[in-house]
Amino acid sequence: MARRHGWPDTTLQQLEKFEELELEEPVKVALRFAERMTRDSNRVDDALFQQLRAHYNEAAVVELAAVVGLFNYFNRFNNAFQIEPTRPGDR
């Protein structure tokens, strides 16, 4: 999906270090939120929500949380059943 939106492979391969990449601040804040929500959702604090709200309206913040939560669900489900992701065209 990121590729379809023009993200280069070099950026995608380095997303683990997103804070060091030359990304726009709204993207960094969204990635920061996704990482924190994924690693320890109890640590999503008011300061991070303030950062989000500086760039996104309330509906966008809710949508971002829903997408992060949904993909965390997919990952945990697949991990539990030891399901490997498929590549486009593979079945």
C-alpha cells in the first residue's frame, strides 16, 4: 500500500528508524503513535495525543487508532496460527 502511494523501497526498508528519516512531521507523529500503540498501548499519553491533534482532526486520530488496532489484530492472529504473509500473486 505504501508503495502505491509513492513511498520508495529504501524508506520502507528503514522504517524501523523512522525518527531519523526525512519524513514530514505528521507522518512521524502517526508512526510514533502506531509504534507506541503496538508496543505498549498503556503508554499512549496525553502528550502524544496533543502531537497527533496538531496535525490531525479527531476523526483522523480515531481512524488511525482503528487501523493500527486492526493490523495488530491481524499480526497477532497470524502469529498464533503461524500463518506467513503472502506476496502479491502468491497463493
